[in-house]
Amino acid sequence: MSTESTNARPSPIASTERPSRRRGYWSMWASVPREFGFLILTMPIAITGLVLLSTMFFTGLGLIVLVFGVFILVASLFMARGFGALELVRLRWAGRPETIQPAWGRGDREQGFWRATFAPFVDGHYWLYLLHGMVVNPIVSVISWSITIAWTSAALGGTTGWIWQRYLPDGRGDDDFWLHDVVTDFVFPGNTWQIDPRVGEAVFEFVVGVIFLSTLPLVFRGLTVLHDVIARGMLGAWRSEALEREVVQLAASRGAAVQAEDASLRRLERDIHDGPQQRLVRLQMDLAAIERKLERDPESARELLGEARDQARETLDELRALSRGFAPPILQDRGLAVGLRSLASRSPVPVEVEIALPDASLPAPIERNAYFVVAELLTNAAKHAEATGVRLVVSTRDTGEAGHWLDLWVTDNGRGGASTLPGHGLAGLADRVQGLQGVFVVDSPVGGPTSIGAHIPYTPVA
């Protein structure tokens, strides 16, 4: 039984990177408390770091002729790393995107205690962290902290001055200097307005306070972004390190894909040996017997000829079944959706199908691998899960910067207990999906039900 629906099951695998939404002015006010907390603590932390780092570093530098001076220098580098990590945590708490930290101690600990101890001397990240903690961050923090205090004071003092200034003693007379007079004479030269100086000054201060208050989110955001840009440049991982990790991941994925392909070819070889090859041997023997009896016993030869014809038909059917598991013609001619429905219709267990796939946008290798994964999962559900019903859900999703994903879900009501541990049937499928940079998910408690998902990234075909 096979049914089709345009509503696909939502995937529980959320992308790690989602397209950022544009944030308006009013929504920026929600970040003001966190950004203010970040900025107001910046200078105390930076000055503390400057005192501690400079003390340890220059002490170690002065005692470098002695043995323990070198260890003090190493300790100062590790302390700089700690202050840098604290800065990244504070920026993330302030709402900034996470900065990828360097890969500290890549394999140094495996090469001995002394190499791990003195590794900071040859790691440029430690020196950048030290430069950030002793020079850059203190200078920038003093500037940003001063602007934060001044802007906040002008905003709050100006907008609330008309409330509390009346209770303060005022020794100025009406002929004293008033700032609002200077501004009004500059903006409106030659005016003859007669304004009460105290009222005019209160109104002027309120207007200035409103201006500072309205620009407060923009100033806080700009100062926080300034710290974030500096931290990303000095405290983040280098592009070369990201490329190195990507190369390692691709090598591991390629190895997994090669192993999965090798396992598939070995399984095909075993199936051909145990199935069609044995039938062909039997067919050869029947043809030899027919040849011997053709003249002596035509009736017996005719019976053997019928059996040989049945053997040839069954061998052809078995070869077709094997070929469908790897490159079925229906997949090449009519696409993945039709191929999966054909798989579901041949399953001995009733399959409910929900497919929502775009037309002609999946690359051929992705279609073949997806077809193989579903075929294997349906076979497992029929042979091993003792299921009486299966549900197949297939869909795609666009996650923006994270790219396009193909989501496959096969859920059965069998006995459960499926596992991807080595030696289990799903281990090869997990390797295949991981070889495609995908994610393989198994949720199969003992007693069922079993829900298995394969999430495969792809680039749409133009």
C-alpha cells in the first residue's frame, strides 16, 4: 500500500547556521542591557589583565637567565589565553556570533610533557592573545568604557534632570552663562526671545538627553561590534586552520565512503555468487543433459528444457533485483520520487509514503545513494524488525547559509533494538551517509518503534 502526500514530516535536525533576520531599531533595545553589562565591565577586566600579564611576563623576562624564568613566561602566555577566552565568552554573552577558537595543543600532549609545556613559544596564537591582553584590549577598553559612561550619563541625566535638579542648590543668577542661549543664538541668529533661563536650560538638557538616549542602542552596538571585530582578528582561529580541519574531515569522509562502497561491492559479489551464479551452473548442467537426451529420449529432454527455461527466467529476475539495489533504470529515467514509490510498492510490508521533492534538482549521486539507503532500510524492516507497517517520509529543506538538505525518514512498528555499532546491519549505511557529509540518526528503543533518519547535504542542479 502506497500513498503520496505533499506534507513532509519536519526534520528534527536543525541546521547549525540559520539565515540571520534583519533587526530593526526597536529590537536593538532588547540587547541594550547585555551590551551595557559587557561594556561597563570591559575596562576593569582589561586593566586587571594588563596588570597581571605585564607583571608575570616582564618578571619572567627578567629572570629568563634562570631556569624558572622560562616557566613564568609560559605561565604568562597561558594566562593571556585565559583572558582571551574570557573575552570571547563575554562577547557571546553580549549577543555576538560565536568566534571559533584556535585548536590549542594539536597533538603536543601526545609528544611528551616538555613539548606540551613549551608549545606556547612556537604557537603564534599565544603571542596574539598576549598582545591583545597587554596592549590592544586595555587601550580600546578605556575608550569604549569612557564613551559608555559619558553617553549613558548624558542620556539619563538629560532626560531626568528636570525632575531632580529643582532640589539642588543653584548659585547662578539670570545673567550667568547659559548653554541654551549659546545654542539658540547660533541656530537662530539675531533672535530677541525672552526665555526664562532655568526653564530654557531644562528644556535644552531634556532635548540633548533624548538625542543621547535615542542613539544609545546604536552606540552600544557599535562599541560591542568594535570589540568583536578585534577579537575575531586576534583571538579567533586562522583561515588555514579551518582549511586544515576541513581537509581532515574530507579525508575521513572519503575513507568512510570508500569503505561503504567496498562493502556494497562485496555484498553484490556474494549475492551474485550465492544466487545467479548457482542458477547458471544448474542451467549449464541442464543444457548438457538435454543435449545427451535429445536423440535418445525426446520427452525427457523436453521436460528438462522447460526446467531450464524456468531457471533462466528466475536468474534474470534475480539479476534485475540485484541491479535495482545499485542503479535501477527507473531511478535514471523517472527520478527519485518514482523510484522510491516503486520500492515501497514491492515491499512485503505495507509502506505509507509521503514525498515532497522538487523537480529535477537533486544530483544523480545523491539520488542513487538515497535510493540505496531507503532500499536497505525497507529490507531491514521487512526481514529483521518483524514490522507490520512502515512509514517513509522524504523531503528537502533550504537552510540558507547551511545549504540544501535531503531528509529521509523510515519508521516501522517493529521490535526495535536497531544499532549502528560495528557488526550491525546499519553500520554500513551510517558510513555511507557520513561519507556524503550527512547525518545518520537512529532512534530504536527495545520494543519499538524504530525511526531512522538520513540527512544528506546537496547542491541543487541548475
